[in-house]
Amino acid sequence: MRTETSAGHGSATVRKVLEAELRAARDRGAQRPRVIDVGGGSGVWAVPFASEGCLVTVVEPNPNALATLQRRAAEVGVSDLITVVADDSDALGTRVPDGSADLVLAHGLLEVVDDPARTISALAAVVAPGGAVSVLVANRHAAVLHRALAGRLGEARRLLSEPDGVLTDDAETLLRRFDAAGLETLLTGAGLDVALVQGDGVVSDAVHSLAAESANEVASWESDVAEFEALAAGTPPLRDIASRLHALARRPA
């Protein structure tokens, strides 16, 4: 697979959905919800979740990322709550028990694996009935729009027509991008029920505060952006041009 470069951390809107999912797991009786973070990198999600009392397994092949994860975990005292599987997503079937997770994360993963349908099937297998899979992917329509607005119309036209939404001759590091319909089809094909598809980064990746503004003005501007993002995330067609698409799909109980 290609090297992963797409964002895997997501916005406050994504965090809100995941926190609600963990509360639901606790309501179902999971005192320490079990989270599997596939392609979890340096622990952007794993360490905060462990800090909240979750039992987290990180599946990640990059030794440098794992070293950073382990350092972060040690700094906040949650090393005992995090299990590392130093392998890629193909290891799920042998290294992670079926039906063992309340929440499975695949953020910035499906764009770089060789077979996304097989990967989604593996994710669906390890989540427990009633649990959920959270997927965060690069959005092909955002890539088209950004190139068109930059005047790179030839690239935009090619991206729009390419089945995988990538340009293979310009050193792109992704194997594919997704649109909302294609992402939903992938998830339902693995037997999951799609509960939510929302945008992540509708404008926050493209607009910036002026450096000359005061700290209070910057804070107010950031609050305004976050408020707009929360509203736009679930509003088509704004959702469909966000930099990333976030989906939450549930394994039927």
C-alpha cells in the first residue's frame, strides 16, 4: 500500500460523535469500552481514549509512530490500557478476536490499503453486535473543487473522471478517494448499517485568521469556524465538499 498522508485525527465534530458512541457503550454495560484503532499511528485517538478509561488496541506497522505512541502513553500514565499490534490491517483476522470491540476506528486508512472492501469486512468482523465502525476518508469532490478553484482545471477534470479519484502520474500518495455514495456502498456491503455520514473540514482547511489579529479575535474567529463546521458537517451539499468524509456504521445487534 502507499504511504498514508491523509488526516486521521478529525475535527471536534468527529470527536463529538465518537464520545457519544463510547457513552452508548457504557450504557450497554461496558465499564471500559474496547476500542480498536486500525492504522492508529502515534496515538492521536488512542491516548485520549485510554485517558478516559477505554481499553485500546492500536494496529499500526510504522515503528516510528509506535515509538511516539508509547512515549505519549507513558507521559499520561495510560500505557497499561493500550495494547500494540505492530502490523497492518491484514493482521486483524489473526491478532484481534472477532466481536471483541465496542468501537473500531479506521481513520485515514481506506485510502491507502490495497483492498478496501476486504479491510472493511475485517473491521466489521472485530466489532461486537451493536458496536460501531468509524471511518474517516479523503473526499474526492473536495480534491476536485480545490484544484478547480486554484485554476488547475485539467487536473480537476481528470480527478472527476478517474474511478479512484487520484492522479497516478503526479506523485499522489493515496490509492483512492471516496464520495459519500461510494463510502456508504462499501460499508453496507460488509453488512454494516450506516448510522451517519458527515463532512469533516468543510471550510476549516481552507480559511485562515489574519496573523495580525489579537488573541481574543483569533479565539472568537476559531469559535465561529467550529460553530459553522458543526452545522455544515451534516448539511448536503456542504457535507459533500468537505476535505474528509466521516461515517459511523453499526454492526446489527
